Amino acid sequence: MKEAALIAKLNDLFPGVRATPLKEWDDTDEPGIWFRGNDVGDLPLYDCYEEYGYEVNPEVEKVLTKAGWEAYPYDAGTLMAYPN
């Protein structure tokens, strides 16, 4: 799935993740998604310490995987996604 279509889908399904093109993070031409938010209902999108039993929210990870993308932590509070 193309970046723009996936961003629209993620923001529609999970508005609290505030997905945006990676270009807004570092002005790159590389395809990617920067998650500016961390809310997926009552659970976080990303939990680097796995206090909730996962690193990336399983619902969001399922959407990414189905679209041919994968989430990658940038640091302890920042999550990105890139096409496989």
C-alpha cells in the first residue's frame, strides 16, 4: 500500500496515532510514516518497555503488516514505519 493511503487508513482507524509522512520528521524523500501520537483507544501505540505486553500495538501492527509495512522504533518515544 502506498504511504498516503496507509496514513489515511491508520488515521481513520486510530486517530490518536496521528500518522504523518516521514518527510515531516526529517525532510527526506524516503517513503515512511512518523507516528506523532501514541494513543490507540485505552492502550498506547508504542511501548518500548513492553509494560503492556507488546512493543507495537498489535491492532496497528496487523494493519501495517497487511499493507506490506513494518514498524521500527526510532528511540524510546518515537515510532516510524517503513515499507518492506
